[in-house]
Amino acid sequence: METQHRQGVLSGLRAGWPGRADRGHQEAGWAHGWRLWGPCLALLALCAGFGVAEPGFLTWANLRVIADSSAVPMILAVGLTFVVLQGSLDLSIEGVMALCSLTIAMLVLNSRTSLDLGASALVLAVLPGLCMGMLNGVVLTRLAVPSFMVTLGAWSVALGLAMLLSGGQPPIMKDEALRAFGQGRTASVPNLAIVAAAVVALGHVLQHHTRFGRYSMAIGGGEHLARQSGLPVDRYKVLAFALCGLLAGLAGTLESTRIGLGHVDIGAGQLLSTITAVVVGGTSLAGGRGGVLQSAVGALLLNVLANGMVFIGVVPEAQLVVEGGIVLAASLLASWQLRGRMREVR
């Protein structure tokens, strides 16, 4: 808010006449408010529109389906948000999901090996994601390689490792307890949705009540200034990528418990939809603006839209057009934000 106030005042001073500074500050406040509440209003409008078009949309059974299908995208969006807040990007999500999916399937009772580590496999299976994330952060900070190049390579490495583990024959999970958890409910709420809600809540606490969250915003707002202020920028970049990798691994393992097997394609299509959810939610790819709750709302909004179109009978071809239009709009918005940041740097 201090940055927005300063920008508003500067715009008024440049204008050269009284009252312009206050107006600039008010405009910055409106922009901040729209980024914060705009996605929520859009979500409510979508729910209301689909509810009017088809009353069955707002039934508890359908809302439960939406909650279940939104769980994995929301977990991924939380992890990616911290990386994006710092002005970076992680493209390794799909590969990490595949690697962790194969890892958990091979560690529990399965059709390929004699291992049976039970519930402890959930903890072990996310470690490859954590390691890949830390590797991304270390290479980024130590070798000064752009984040999209580092994480693109990591995506390929993780996917290749997943293929080696798969051997062309996806292992089927025979651990009934884990499969029951992935497909089950607690108090009629899907278990995976409960896990996703807990991840969002923890992410919100991390962003607003820890140094990690505050420093991430500062790094994204101006990395050069953050370094000049003495902030340990490299350390917090590594932490952000480690968290993103950890949550991508968690998403892959949870998805495996739902479908009952490990598969190299378990994360297919998740990268683009996650980036879209983050941008649609109001988190800027330029860094320094947005947050966990906004990204979670963006993920929920995309899933509500997809579910609603199916529910009211929109043909698949038209669904692709709408979804593609949203991705294009999000890409244009992201590009505009990045051009704005480049103009500020120059």
C-alpha cells in the first residue's frame, strides 16, 4: 500500500496541479481493490449465472465435485504463487508431479515391487519434489540462469526419471487405505479438498505473517532494492522454489491416491492451467503483487467455469474456445504487466 501511495503521489506531482496526487492515490487504491475482490466477484457471478441456467448446479453433490476437482489445482497455485511473487516462474510442475506420482506408487503395496511402506510413503514421495525445487533455486541464484530455462530443464529431468521408474508399465497401487483416503470424504467433504484448504490456509499465514512472505513481496517489488537493503534474496528464492517443488510433489502424490496408480502423464496440462489460475486470480507475473488467496480463487474460478459449461450442456468444442480465450486473455494481461515492469526498470 505504501508503494501504491507513493506512485499515486508521484503521478499527481507530474501532473502539476493541486488535487491530482490524491486522485492518483485513489486510482491506485481502486486498482488494488479490484485485483483483490475482482476474482471473488467473478466467481460469485459465475455461480449465480450457472445456478440460474441450471438449478442443479448449486446442489451439494455438484459443489462437492467442484471442490474435489479443484483440490490439486489449488495446491499447485499456492506453491507457484510464492515463486511468481518474487518475479520468477517455475515450469517444472508437470515433471515433478510425474516423478512423485511414480515414487509413491512404487513405495506402497503395488503391482510392480514388493515394497509396502504404507502411509509413510506419502512423506517420502514428496521429497523428490522438494529436492528438484531446491535444485532449481540453487542453479537460479548461483549460476544466474533465467528461471524459465532452469525449470524447463528440471521439468525434462523429472519427467525422464518418472519414465525410467515407470518402465512403460504404470504401477497400480494396491494400498486400500491410501486409495480410500484419496477417493473418500470426511463429513461429506472430499478429503483432498480438506488438504487443499489446509495448504491454502498455511500459505496465507506464510505470506502475511512470516519473513518469507514479506521478503518475497519485497523481492518481487524490486530485487535490486531488496539486495541493497541487505535482504538475503538468494536464500528466499531457494526457499520459494523448494516450497513450489514440495507442493507440486504433494499434488502428484494426492492425485495418485485418487486414481490408484502412478503415471507419467498425471500432471499433463496442469502447468498452463496453474499459471492461468495465478494470473486470473490477480497475482502479477511481474512480481510483488497478488497472493495465495487470490491464486486459490483463480483456480476455483477456472474449475467452476469448466464444471458449469459441462453441466449446462456446452459442447466440447465451445468449451475449448472459452478456455482458450481465458488463457489468451491471461497471457495478454501477464505480458502487459511484464512490459510495465520493464518500462519501470529502464
